[in-house]
Amino acid sequence: MEKREQFRALLNGKLEELLSEAGKAVSGMSGAKEENFPDPNDRASLETDRNFLLRVKDRERRLITKINEAIKRIDDGLYGVCETCGEDISVKRLIARPVTTSCIECKKEEEENEKGRGA
């Protein structure tokens, strides 16, 4: 159980970091004045940069959701248990990917099945 509390602290720290960065990005984007570039290449570059930032922020938003779900699993006593086979997930795997819901064996099988379907 002590390990779960260590993972809770790790997850909460990452969550605070992501939320802090998200707040800065939102205020930075909303505070930026709309640039009027006469050169279409400059405008395209600005749009590309914004789209990239939005994709990064979307990935961070999904990670925040996964972190919240992992914290809930800690609260429910289910953290570190594979959702597929019900076996314990190794501590090494949890350290590498604290939001995981699958043991390494089930994850490998899932990825092989995805490759087989061409996904």
C-alpha cells in the first residue's frame, strides 16, 4: 500500500505540472494579439505553430484524464492491477508508465492484435 501512496504523490505532482503549464498556454494564446502578416508564408508559419501547440495541449489534456483515472484507481484500491487479466502490474512498468492499466504481457498482446488489424 505504501507504493500506491508514492505513485499517488508522483501522479499528483505530474498533474499539478500539467495544469500549471495548461494555464500558462491558455493565457498566452488568449493574450496574444492577432497578427496580420501580409506575407502568406509568415501567416502559414504562424498557423502551423498554433496547430502544433494545440496538438501538444490535446495530448496533455488526455494525459490529465489518464492521471485522474489512475488516482481514482488508487482510491478504489485497483491501482497496479491489469484490467485485462487481473494480475499485478510490475512496479518497473508502473514507474515507466504510472497511468497504465495493463501489464506488459497484455499490452504486448494488444499491440500485436492492432498490428494484425492494420491499425
